[in-house]
Amino acid sequence: MPVEFRKDLFADERDDNLAEIGKPHIRQDILGHVTGRTPFYDDHLFDGLLHMRCLRSPHHHARIRSVDASAAEIAPGVVRVIRPSDVPVNMNTLLSLLNFGRDDEPLLSPDKVAYKGEPVLAVLATSERAARDAVAQVRVDWEVLPHVLDVEEALRPEAPVVNETYPGNAFDYHEKYDHQKLRFGDVTAALVQADHVVEGEYQMSPIEQAPMETCGAIAAPETNDRFVCYTSTQALFFSLGTAAKQTGLASSRLHFIGGTVGGGFGGKVDSHHEPLAILGALLSGRPVKYQWDRAEEMQVGAPRGGERWRLKDGVMNDGRIIARELTGFFDAGAYTRLSSYAVQKSTGHLPGPYTIPNVASNVYCVYTNRTPSTAMRGFGITGVDFAIECHMDKVAEAVGMDPIELRILNAYRDGDMKAHRRVAKNCALIESCQVAAQKSGWSLSSDALAASSMRDGGIGWRGQIPETMIDEDGRIGDRKRIWATPEPTAASGPHRAVAAGTANEHPATGAAPQRDDMIIEAERLGFKVSEDAPGSEAQSVPEPRSAATPHEPARRHVNGGPSLPPAARPTTHSAPAVPVAARPAQPAPTSIADDAKPSDPPPTVAPADQPIEPGSRPPRRPGASRFISGSRGRR
Amino acid sequence: MAKTPVTFTLNGADAATFADPGQNLLDCLRRGVGDLSPKYGCGQGTCGTCTVLIDGQPHLSCLVLAETVQDRSVETAGGMANGPDLHALQTAFMEGFAAQCGYCTSGMLMAAKALLDQNPSPTRGEVIDAISGNLCRCTGYEPIVDAILSASRAPRATERSA
């Protein structure tokens, strides 16, 4: 089907005098593809090639008591058994090359496995079949451990520790935060003012990239004291750097050849094959191929991480979304790989392509005993877009509005301030919706047809950063898990960490609590604090409630500062955000009342001149903090 | 273990190698004979990247024992071109952007050639049926089906311009 160019759209923003775009071209590499001559990594033949196979964990989570490879070592065709102790630098995390995150994953696991399929030992043999047969003769004494496969179960205090580098089962951001936090305006106040509150939960599955070519690498000693490595990698220099780090060889001794990838889709960035193949060549002096078979590709190959999202929107009767609150749990599997970065991407993407004046999110990178996840086509974005767009349909249904018109009404327009404090530009969602409706014969109102991304953006509140609560250091987030004792191992198991999102309640932190909307996971607060702070006052367990219910978590001030009676708490809310104040106050809608216990007073928004409660801090003005300064992105 | 000598015709030329017991034709072609055009994708007969023609019929070479092709004729994608002259299917795949990473292409071409050799004017449904055993993860199947149809009509220029 020929591509259709809609040159009527944005005609004045574009130079149509283009030499190449719109004209068909033949791929420069396709002659090799159609003649079968494109050299993929496996299309390099070596005399004396050895084949590497790994012994893999049959358990989701287990301690390795002992490994007996004596039978494998003398099996026919076996040249060498490679153990964890043979790996010069056995711990790594992919993004350590960018100084992001701590080394948390062994190349071959010495004492514990945290996912089914985790490699424990590698066998080099003269044929693939001999390597397989030898692996089958290795005996491992496993001590099976309890495992956790659900992101929220993994964050409970009783959950097994998946990854000892991150004993709270969540990635540490900047060594301080167990999640990524976004605050823009005042979601709590806006939800009270909304005509409708629409909640939803959305769950993505892990998805295997399933390239036609399975992941692999061939390494061989060269004649100049270097090692050549043919690899399927999508990230040649990540693989080169990782291999240099883990083998202890200078990168100048590694000769990497890639460039032809038999399908990748993100699944060929993890750089596990290259260091193992090079190590095999180093230890055996022979060419070594380490290639996943199809079963390994599907079972061990890192998929797109599953994501769970909870959304709570405050919507006016006319369809304007005035608040959006999100809680995200990104399933990293057993090790970090690229999931920490995916969470940052997803947070930067919130609240989707819509101009919403009040946004709050907490997103967690969670460790579970699943296969580690990694890159896959828009990872970190696709999952949250799935959630957001499903939710937009739900919102449209709730307010009785056409779903495309709802999107047009709320879409980013040029000049609007986004929740991550950059100005939207080159917006095209409105035009995309209009064309999609036209193509599908869907009729739109005249208002929706007349809307344009290039008009009405950035006016008034749309171009402003609203007042946003920050803490005394000018940060929007609460700090996490400052340990009670300087020795984290002394008398404090991994689950004595301060609960996620509750750091300031912990007796050890000393910081005054922040306002309630800093905590979205109200239900987690109760049981975590009660375990974490024995002897403190923070023993009360609130009623279980939706995790996306930040406005009334039961909490105590456990260290300094007086406890506020519940009825007084809502008065600590900041002045209403600009767009909310411009509208008449609405009575609390029924969907909010569903959440509130009868004994709770309905939350109200205090006027701007309300005295600030002791122990809280006044809202800061936009730009007052280096953290939320919007000057770089503002016009 | 004893190796078995195997002689057969590969893309019209004599070929001879020694097969290990249990060795499949894919491994024999790639490592024994040196024809790297059929690819390993699954090794269990599900993906089609290793498709070759044996006596004109498409076969999954990962499921064929090497010694069974003794005295038979094997065709691979590596033998489709006649010197510098590409087969009509190859030209159609190039012009129609019917390959992206290229890993499935050898198998697709073989499945398509088996079809066109027997049925020069297939319907779209027959093309889809012919490549139903070949997986592609990049291109999407539409450009591949279009390219095969285009190659099938190539000798009839009038119909192509319609």
C-alpha cells in the first residue's frame, strides 16, 4: 500500500522540496539478504570450534549448596568446564558503563539463582551435542527458596529477597529513592473538585522479542594477541565494554564485529554471550560459540517487562481532565538490566500526550523471580500508553463523551507545559485524531474538527508550572530507607528497610512528614511500618484501600512534630492549583465518597491564606527550587 | 562414531561430505558443505528459516537427516541467482522491501520458489498458504506476499501495470 502524505497538515512548518522522502528506495543491504550472503554472526566458520552450553536453574529461586561437575569434566568431547570462579569480574549491571545502578548480576551464579534458567556453569565441548550431554551430567544440590512472581507481593515485607543488591526488591534511584516520583500541581485538591473520579488498573504481560536469529556470539583467538568476537548484539559498544569489564581484558585486545542482527527488537542488548564466549576462547585457546537454542531464547531471553498501572483521573462534566494520578510497578525480573531506565522513561512520558494541570505518579522498578526483563521496542512507554489509552476510553464512557473528542479536548497543544516541566512543541495528536476519524468514517463535532495543535496552547494555566509541594530540600520526593543503624547487616534483615514511600515516618529518618499526597500506596504503609518500627507509635493499620488513593492515608508522626488529628489534616493542603481555582467548587462526587470511610470528613481545599500547620511547610513557588525550576524549558 | 559419506546435488553441482550420526541437513549444509544461506532459527521445525528444496519439494532442513539426501537434488537460496542475474523472486523481494533483517528471507524465498515452480500464477490465498510455515518478525507478511505475487506476474507486463 503506498504511503499517503497529508501535506495539508502543518504545511507552513515544512519544506516540501525534499530530494528523498516520499520516493521508494531499495535497501542497501538487501542484495545480501535475497542471495543468502548476508553474514550473520553464525555465518563465520572456524576450524576446531568449541560449543558452549550452560547449566541452568530449574527453580525460580534457590540456593546452590554444591555443584558436582566431575562427571561432566571427563565426558566425551568436553574440553573445559567454566565455573563462576573462572570469571574474572563476575558481577555486572549493564548500565554500570553509564554509572547507573550497582553491579547486581553474576555472569555465572556462584551461590544463588533468582530466576528459572539462570546460568550456573558452562561447558565447552567439541560438539553441541557433547556439550548438552555433559551439562546433563552435572549434579547440583539445590536448596529451593520461596519465590515471588508478582510485583506488589515482592514489595511486601515478608517477600523473599530476590536480589541481594537491592534488598527491598526495588531499584534505588540516586541511592535514595525506591521509586521515581512526579508531582505537578495538586492532585489531591483537584480530585475533590472533579465531577467524576475514574479509576482503573491495567496489567501488561512480559513479551518475548522472539527474533528469528537466536542470541549468540563466536569468539576466537587472533594472531595478534587479540580476540575476535562475532556477535548478534544490537549494542556493539555496550557488549565490548561489558566483555572487557567481565573478562578483565583491555578493550584494545577485543575485536568486535557486529552489524548484522537477525532481528533484535531490544532483546540483543544484554551482552551476556560476548563475555562468556571470549572467556571460553581465553581459557581454551580455541574458537568458541555460545548460541542460545530456541527454548533458551524463549525461556531465558530477557523479555519486555510486565507493567502494572493504576490510574485515577479527576474529570469535569465537559470532559476536561483536571487531575491524573498514576502508580506504576515495572517488573524487572531478577536483575536490573535496563528496567531502571525504563521506569525513568515511563515517568518522563506521564501523563501521556494530554495537558493535565495536576499530575502525580510513583513508579517502582521491582525485582521478582521472573526472567530479567530488558529493552523491547519502546519499553517503558508502550506499557504506560496501553494503560493510559485504555483509561481514556474508560473516562470517555464515564462522562458520556466520544472517545476521540475526549482526546482532542485534552491533547497537548504547542506551548503547553508538560508535567515534567518542558514546553510541548510540534504537537500533532489533534490532527492525528482528526485524520483517524475521517479515515474510519467516524463523525466528529464541529469543535473537534476545528481544533488545532497550533492554536490555544500555552495560554494562561496551560503554559504554567503550577504550585507544587516540595520538601525542605526543594525536592518533590521523600527520601527512602535511611537505616536505623550504621551497620545495615546488624540485627536488621533486608526487610527492616523503611517502607517504600514511607521514609519520613520511620523513626530513623528524623525528617518531618511531608504532606499526604506524597504517598500513594496507602495500603502498603500500614503493614510495613508496623513491622519496621517496633516500639514506635506507628502501629495502626489503616483499612485496606486502593493503592491509588493518596488523599487520606492513615499515618502518624513518629518522630518529632505533633500528630495531626484527622480532621485537621486536609487543611495542610496547598492552595488550589490555578485551573482548579478558576472553577466553582464542586461537591465531592460519589466515586470519591466510595473511597472515604463514613467517619472521614470529606476532604476540602483550604483557601490560599489558610495558616500553615506546624510541622508542614508552605508550598513553594514554581522556580524557587533548583529541582523544579522550569526555566530551561520555558519560552 | 563412524561418519557416513553423503553425495548429492547442491544447486546443480555435485556435493560430497561426511555426516555425523544424527546430523541434520541444515548443519551438514552449513558446516559440512559451506552453504550458509539456510539459517538456524529454532531447530525444531517451527520457524521455516532453514527451508530448502529437495527434489523440488520444500523441506525443513533442521528436521531432515543429512544422509537421507544421498543422490537427491538440494536447492538453497544461495543457488537461486544465475551468476549476476537474480531470480525474479529475488528482484521482487528487493523492490518490494520484502526483507528487513534478512534472517527469514532464505527460507521465504525457498517456500515461494517451490510454489511458483509448480504454480506460476497463484492466488493470494495460495501464496499465503505456501509461506504459512515461515515466520517473519520484522517485515510483516504483506510485503512478502506482494513480492511473491509480483514475481509470479512478472512475465506479464500488462497485468502488472494494471
